[in-house]
Amino acid sequence: MKRTGGLAALALVTIAGLAPATALSPQRALASTGTPAVTGTGVAGGTKLWAATYRDHVQLNSAQAVVASPDGSTVFITGTVFDPFTGLGHTTTVAYNAATGGRRWVARYYGLGVSGPSSIAISPDGSRLFVAGYTTPPGSAFPTRFAIIAYDSRTGAMLWAQHPFGAGQATAVTVSPDSAVVYATGTVGDFVDGLGSVATFAYNAATGAREWLAAYHALRPSAEAQSVAASPDGQKVFVSSPVTSSSGSPLIATLAYDAATGAALWARLAPGTADSPERISAGRDLAVSPDSSAVFVTGMLPGASGTSAATTVAYTAATGAPLWSSRYMGPQGNNAGNAVAVSPDGSQVFVTGHSNGTTSPFAQNFATVAYGAASGKQQWARTFSAPSTFNVVAIGAVAIGVSPDGSLVYVTGPAPGFRSNSGNFVTIAYQSAGGRTSWEARYRGRRDFAGANSLAVGPTGQAVFVTGFVGAHDGCCNFATVAYQP
């Protein structure tokens, strides 16, 4: 497939202050974001190194995902910019200097007229950035097409964009270990009434030409919870998705494909829900062990009287044979796993999500659990309890990361602030051995109204990056990205 040249005119790229080949000085870069960077040795873990906000030309701006470059020099965020008066929105991607928070470039993608992102990934060689989401003509009630956009990571110039099929949305994206192929997964078909398919695409990372398409038709998929990961050895691609059987039973599907051809290798089903009381879909995240031997999937398993457990399942990567299944029932009755990560040495699996009451529509507690990767035995579990006066929907911890040396586990999510109707980013670092809290940090912005959506750990261990939204002078909202001392 040829690149879609006509979309280039719809991706407007601006470079903050100077031409692409000229770097901003740290002083000018910091002036563009307004928050000084903390520098020097001996900085305590959890110290805010810098905070940067971004506002496009409309009122509602919310960053959805963040990723750091392989060399640790740049952090990229992508999010939705929406005009509530016109009903139009687009995808905006911003690159920051990872050390100072100075803005490097901004790229906008309109697609068919309206667009929004779900996921972001950087090629292991650091040359290309990929954003996945949807695009739709103005006036459409639902997302109508996948959208996969490739950018030059240095300048923000759009390299190519694809939006195949109607009635679809890409929910996750990843890149092969050799940086040659980008994989995106989501739902195509009529996901409004649940009659679609879980579709996974492979594109040439350099040209955007489609290499293969694999579709899973067996069961009815959820609209928005697919996850995708490439095995570190480059041989396989794994997808997880909540699905529903013809009898209405909720399940978590884990799918394995040959990375070169897209041929289906195996598919496994585990009990799990498609939607929790907080509308958090199960089968929400997956991770692959560093040696490519195992796949770990987390989600939610319903129980009696409205209770639920955070469920985590491990499979052998080669055949899909189950290795173990573990359930976590926290201090309250409603529990779910939202994100999963594996330690760099492959010995531990970490899951984060929520634990809250069965009668409340609000997830008040973060819940984080460590398991032995080989056995599934729980090693420790920790919760973070937010104030109970919050009356804006929260979803517990939404993202997780592990330090490069494996000593710390980081989780983040939106949590109540200290006033009624307020909210903060809350980011917590736990020691991977034993689960003791190393530090806890809050970011509230200037109006005590903020929410975290994604987290990335700098590959050199220099910082932990969290992104989401923050209140603005006219109410809501701006992109907000914070860097913390790890």
C-alpha cells in the first residue's frame, strides 16, 4: 500500500521558536513552558523536575499517552484537542526536551476532519514516532476509521498516515524490535452493536505500506480495550481484548500471531468482564517477558453480589498453554487490573488498578500487586486510599512502569484532591522487593484540578514522566506533563 500523500496537508507541524535544525536553548525552552527545571545531585525521589502544559486553540485539551525516546533525550505525548462549540477535534502530539521540559515541536493531525488518539509508540532506533487512534468526518456520531500516523521523531514532520476500513478504532500500537514494522490493533466493523472484529494491522514503518491484516471474528469484541505487544525476539505479536460469547458470557481473549506473516498461532480465552461498573474494560493490558517465553494479561473477573477480582493470567508464548492464573481481592469488593509490567530480569510481574466499594460508582483506591513470574504467587500488595469526598469519577491507577534496574515500580492515576470536586495526578513509587513505598507525589496544577492518563519511565532511569490534563483559566483543560526524580 502506498502512503496516503493527501493527508500531509492536514498535519500541521510547528517548531517552537526556531527552524527544525536549530535546537532551543534550555533557557528559551523553559520560558515556553513556564516551569523551571530542578537540577543538581542528591535530588530526592518524587521531586518534580519540571512540569509543562500545552493548550491548542480550543478549550478542551487532554493528553492521552506518553513515551520516552530510547536515548532518553525526548519525551513525546499525544492527546485530544476538542472544541465543544463546533464538535470538532483533532490529535495533537508534542515533543519535549526530557531534561528541561522545553518544547521541541508540535504536530496536529485532522485526518478525515475529526480525529483522536489512543496510544503512542517510538521505534527502538528512535527515528520514528507512531500514534494510533481514530478519524471520522465531521458530524459522525462514532469513530469510523482506524488512524495510524507516523512522524519523524526529530522534527515532527508527518511521514505517512493510514486509516483503513470503516467503523473502526485503533486502541494500541507497538513497534518491532528491529524498528521495521509497526503493529496496531483495535476494533473494525460495527462495534456499536458489538458485531465487529478484533483487527491487527502490520505496516512497514518506513513507508506505511500494509504488510498484513489479521482479524479475530470468533467472539464479539469490546469497543475500546485492545492491547498489543511484540515479543522481544521479534517472532510474535500478541493481542488481548475483552470479548463476549454468543451466550453473553464475558471473556478475555489473548491472541498470538506470527510477526512476519500475521498467521494466527493460537488463541486463548479466560473468564473476565467486558465492562466494569466504572466502565473500565477488562483484558485491558498485556506484557511479554524479556526472554519472550511468556505473556501476561490483566483484567477483571466478576464475582457474586457485584464483587470482582483483579485477574492476571500467564501463558506460554510458544503455544498459549496456561502457566498460572491469579486473582486479587483488595480491601474493598470491586477490584480490577488496569495495567501490567514485567521486571527487566523477568522474575516479577506487577499489576495495578483499583479496589473500591461495590455500591460506589467511584474507584477510591489504587491497588498494586507483585507476583512471581514463574509461579503467579503473590509477593506483596499495596493500596493507596484517596479521600472519600470526591464526586468526580476516578478509575484507580491507570498506568505502570518499572525502573531500568528493576528496583522500583511506578504507578499513576487520577485521584481526588483535598477539596470537593478537585482532582490530582497521584504517582507512587514502590520498592519491587517487598512493596515498601519509596515516594508519593501529587500534581494539582494551579486550580487543584488535574488527572493522569499515562506514565513512561526514562530508559536511562533519569526521570518518570506522567501526562494527562490540568484545569485552565476558563475551566478545562490543558495538556499537562510532569517529570519526577525517579
